[in-house]
Amino acid sequence: MPNKPPEIACASCPGGASLSMSQIARTLLSGGVCAQSRALGIPTESVYFVLALALNDRTSMPRRARSAVDPTDRIARLQTSLDAHFEHPVPTIIGARGGTVLIPAQADTDQRITTLAPALGFSMTDTLITITAIEASSEDLPHAAGFAHELLELALRLGKPPRLYRFGDLALEYQLTRPGPARRHLANMLEPLHPFPDLIQTLRVHLGNGLNRRDTARSLHIHANTIDYRMKRICQLTGLDEIGTPDIWRLYTAYVAHLYEHRDDSTPAARSTVSGA
């Protein structure tokens, strides 16, 4: 039978009730204080790290194996891994596709967060995990959680590889996505590509792969020479010089702006939520 997300009995709770980690997280995210936290072994601090997580199946797994992954079991394994990594119970709100994690900031917490993604990759071998981390005061947790998930959505839309991202890693892209005339101007550079979805897909994957033509060819299951042809065509249509010149930065910024000027909120990336739904 699949494991259940942990509930820890609390002797000070009325009637000997038990609190789940999600109940504690929801209390903290609503601006409240959970009086039972210390009794449950959770450090109480004035500063927290707020993590937003996205969970995805490893595409290298056989389809039958991916369909056999039980969401409840995955959530329980993730909770167990988080508790073990930080060496105390961790308040979380996690659903089948991701959620929110609250880590009280202690002396070694920042370093533990730095090593979290590799540790989870070792224990969650069937899952690709993308993480964004924001540091915030306990009073600012609701806003920080929303911001962490906004950054997570950005990383997912950009096709960033699954790992830990802090604000500094995404600050440029975050600024480019702010609404205004500059974003519209940059996004309009890619208008000539709209009739060619294969070119937009190639641009997205190629930029995500750091312009590595072999990785892009492998991702798209096409020949590397086809990547060269498509990128030259993109440059011709947009009026930019060939890839490898300073114009690659203009192409990248235009692509980031284009994502948000022509966003599709039905995508899984756009549904990254604090609640873990």
C-alpha cells in the first residue's frame, strides 16, 4: 500500500490530535504561528527559506513505468527525503505536480538547500525536480511563496533544466518578462516566426540547450544539420546576424519576452501554485 504523508502526534494538541506537515505549512502561509511546531521538532525562526517545487516524470523511464508511479507514494517519499536532508520535520504543501516547502533558516540551512537538488535526485530516481528558493521573514511568507512560484513558472516556461534556482539565476529573465513597451518591442522581433511553429520550437529547445546543436538534435530527434538550417532561417526571418554573434543576446531576450506576450495559461508551467494543486 502507498505511504501516507506524515502526521506527527502532538501531546499539546487538544484531544491528542495530530498535525500534518501541510496543516502547519498552511498556518504559516496564512500569516499565523503554529504553537505546536517546536513540540513537533520543527525549529521556529523569524526567517524562512520558501521553496517552490515542480515534479515531473523522467522521460527516460518506460511509459508503463511512468504510469505506474503512485502520486501519493511519490509525495510521501519526497516528504521523507526532505525531513532526512534537513534533519527535522519540514512543513510542506505538496501535490502530484509540485508544491511549497518552508524551511526555517538556521546556520547551515543555506548550504543544505544548495545540495538539496542532487540529494533529491538520488532518492527520487523516477522524478525530475525543479526548485526555486526565496529567503523571507516569517511575516512575509505569503508574498514570498507567491514570488517563488512565479520564478518557478518562469524557469519551466524557459525550459530550464531541473535543478535549484535562486532569484539571481533568473533576475535577467524576470525583468524581461515585466509588462511594458520594452517587452512588446522585443517580443515583436519574433513575429515573422509565428507561421513556422517548428522554428519556434527549435529556437526554444536550442536556447534551452545552450546552443549545443547535438543536444538540440537529440532532443528534437532530427539531424544536427537540420538545426543549422533552421537557425539560419530564424536569423533570416528576424533580420538578425547568424548565431554566435552578439545578436544571439537579442534573439534570447526576444524569445523570453515573446513567451510572456503570447503566453498560454493552460500550460502545466503556468499552473505552478502555492497550494501544490
